[in-house]
Amino acid sequence: ALPAVVYLGIFFIVPLIFVLVISFMTRGSGRGGEGFYIMPFTLQAYQDAVGRIYGPVILDSVQVAFVTTIICLLLGYPLAFFIATRKTKRMQQLALFLVILPFWTNFLVRTYTWRIILGNEGLINSFLQGVGLTTAPIQMLNTDFAVLIGLVYGYLPFMVLPIYASVERFDFRLVEAGYDLGANDWRTFWRIVLPLTLPGVVAGMILVFIPVIGALVTPELLGGTQGIMIGTLIQNQFLKSGGNWPLGAAISMVMMGFVMLALMLYAGMTRRRT
């Protein structure tokens, strides 16, 4: 494990320490210093990060990540169940192949494709106007709806695959035993199926929530000014002219806090089950 530990230490832990230190510094001012960081240490960047300007954006990002995770769960759980219960291994492999097939195309290209689909002259609007259901284009691009569609499409496989792994190991004779003891379909699901497949559900939720909360490409391309999330804020502070590196670092650390909280919840649930 030593090579992996060295790699993580150099390329993850050390940069994270630098970001943490910068988040406590002061924004530079004057010629050549504006946007960068100088002494002294201060908590001003964190006050700005959770203040009335940037705080709502962070909360909206958490909300979007949570809603995306729930939608992926509602779609991914039955899909994973459908794949795992196919009678032949060939059908299972084909279904899994279709789930992971989008990964063969660059994520940026797939996101641009949704711009074509959701645009005012895109496939959906062209179809609706062609069949006479609408007389004018429906504004779908640059909305929260477009961002959700793009995020669910992009991260649904991360929900399906761990749930599929749990369902595949599930012993369906337990369902028959539940029926023999008088339980109906709903009670059997809540008391037997869901608890035994819960590790896959929790793992899938973590794998979706963590990358979505810091998503950058999808909100920027599909949401425009309506899709500003934490990733966009961080990019603007670090890369755009007149940015604020301490503020960007502070927002990054706040996002890391949400990620660590999600991982701690996952670790706690795993520990209770063992």
C-alpha cells in the first residue's frame, strides 16, 4: 500500500493543506496583488462564504445534489432490480453494458448533446411543435430542470451499479419465506428486501451526492446563470480576473465539509450493520 499512500499524500493531502492555509489568509489588494492571498490570517473568507451572497448558492447546491440523489435512487433501484433478476447471464451482461455504455463517450460531449436536445430549436421542442402540442418553444435550457436532467443522466450509473451488486447477492428464498409467514409484497420489501440491499443503496447515494455537489460542467452548460453551484463559485474565484483566492479556498473547504459529513454518515451506517 506504500505507493498508494505516497501518491495520495503528494497529490491529495499536500494540496488540500495548501488550500486550507489559503482559506485563512487575506485577499491581496493593489497592483499585482488583487485576487491573490497575503497575510494576516483571518476568518473573513469563511464569513463571506456562508454569508448572504454566497451562502444561498451553497445551500442550493446541497439541495440540487440531494434532489439528484433521490431521483437517481428512485430510477436506479428498480433498474438495478430488473437487471439482477434477468433469467440468463447473457441478458444481465447486455443490460449492464447498456448502463455503462455512456461512459464510452466524453462527459463534455454528452452534456453538449443535452443542449441540442433541450434547446429552443432542439429535438423536444421540434417534436412538440411538429405534432401541434405547442405553438412556441418551451424554455428548458438554462433552467434548474435542465441541470437536474443533465445531472441525473450523468450520474445514474453510479447509483445502479452498487445497488445491482447488492441485489445480485440477495437470496430470493427469503422473499418466499416472507410470503409463507403472511407478509404482502409491500411488507416483504420493507422488512426483507430493502434492509438486505441497503449497503448498495447507501453506497450509490454517496457515489452520486459527492460528485454532484461539486459539479461544474453540467450546471454551467445546461443551467447558465440559473445553474450556479459550488463548483462554479470556486472556478470564478480562482480563475477569473478579480477573483478572491482565500474566498475560493474557503468555499472549497465548506464543500469538503459536506463531503466528509456524507462519508461519516456512510461509515456510521456501515459500522452499525457490522
